[in-house]
Amino acid sequence: MRTELPKSFLDRANQNISTKFKGVSSPVTIGDSLISCPYERQYVLRMMIRNKDWFFIPDELSWMKPQIYELERLQKWNRLDNPFIYVTVCHGIVTSELDDDWHVDGFSTRFEHLPEQNYICSSVNPTEYLEQSFDIPSDFDPLKHNIHTFYQDRADNSKVRQCEANKVHLIDPYCVHRRPKGTNGIVRTFWRISFIPIEIEDDTCTINNLMPFQKKYGRKDIRETLTRYI
């Protein structure tokens, strides 16, 4: 796929994650979705399907292969080299929680690293985002303060926008977004293909039985210890 991503997006993609970013990060529309989930219900949370060396796509995610490979080509065309790929699928009646609060994906500062790229798509009630800039104060510490509640407390409802259904959109860790409120109980397909610079050390990720080894990280979710910035 020879789609040139916006220069502003690529500039951010080549600089380490930082609280100093003060601009607006809106989704980039990539194009129509190439895939459709064949199951009545499927739930996969951040399953690793590529490590630094090889693809390991299990049969239950084979329906996603055309989209995965197409987006990998887009990444390469734009010289984005994040080596790990993770897949999330929420297909069926919506029962998930917390994802309808304002949040960002991949904003971790435990290690210095480049931003991840998340390609998302919703069949109905597509993702909402804030076309809003946030000035994060200098005393905000992402290892102590919760970045998600920081955004929730300062969200401007007049700046809410919505992605298009059945379109692939690209977001980075600066894009504040959520599943629309009031969608619990409806039938919806949401998928995310994430190109990530570092391994996600989280035991809640869905296990890929094709991987040659499965690590147990034993790490407590740092979000459980973070405090609200006042």
C-alpha cells in the first residue's frame, strides 16, 4: 500500500513519547476495511501475532490476514519499523467496560520508546475522538498520575468528533478517543491492529498458542497505582 501518511504524523512517529506534545492528534483515514469477522462472537485482547522475527497468525485470526499484510506494507512504505504486531477483536454484543471513557493507547513512559501505530475499525457506532489540544503541565508525572483521568477531566464536549463506520483509521498515543457511550448491548465489530516498538508486558493479553514460548510477566498494572492529577 503506497499511502503517504501526513508529515505531522510521521514527525511524531519518529520522536519518543512525551508529555510535551501540545497539538491535536486526530485519526488519519486510511481506507475501506478489507475484512469481515466470520464468527458469531470473538473477543481477543492484544494478542501478539508477530515478534521481531516471524508472523504467528492463528487460525481464528486468519480472516484478518489481508488487512494485516496490507497495513504492514503501508508501515514499510512510510519507513515505520515497529517490530511487534498485536491484534484486538471485539465482535458480537458489546459487553466491554472502561473503553467508553476518554483514553489513549500506548502512552507508556516506563521506557523511552517511539510511539506505536494503531489501525482501528468499527462496523457501527464508530470510535469517537477529541479534536482538542491538551496542555500537560510540567509537574505531571505519567509514572504517578493517570493520563486517562487527566483527559477525562478536561474533555471539551464541543470538540467531540467521530470516525466513519467500516473505514480503517490510524491513531497514535496522542489521540484521545473512546467507544461511544450507550453502545453496550448492541452488536458491533471493532478491531485494532497495533504496530508496537516494544513487547507489551501484560498478562491480560490473549495468549497466542502458536508462539514458541509464552512469557509470564507478573507485573502489576501500573494504572492501579496511578493517582488523579488535580
